[in-house]
Amino acid sequence: MTPFTTAAFPLGELAAAILDAADRANIGLAVTLLEPPGARNVYLRDAAVRLLGAPREELLHRPAVSVLISEDQLRLEASSIRSSRLPIS
């Protein structure tokens, strides 16, 4: 069983294979939840931790957008505000 499998995020064989391939390719992968008050990382593969250059626990406890340049942070915040105003059908 992959260490990513939890009660909240059960993985099938395909998902486990994708994560394994991402590790072998040294691709940083993060699972991010978008919920108030903002996006937060709930899981980071080892390559993501290396690429982001901070301890895993620090990355998990700070806003996900904190690793982005300020212009991208502002763009995502504006996009999120626009999306929250859309009617849900």
C-alpha cells in the first residue's frame, strides 16, 4: 500500500502506478485542497519537497500559494474570488 492512501484519499492501482511513475521521473507532486480560508497542501511527494526547498512539515502548514511569486498569488486570489461568485446549479 502506498503511503498516500488514507481514509480520506483511498488509492486504486492506477493512482498508485501514477504516483510511482512520478517518483521515478523525479516529478514533484502535491495534493492541494481548495477550501476556506485558502488552498493548502495535504500531501507532498519527496520530489516536490526537494524542488520546493523547505521541510515537508513547513510546506504542509503554510498556504499552498506561498511558494508562488507574488504576481501568481494575486492572480490566483482574483480567480478564486471570481469563481466563488458564480452560481452553483
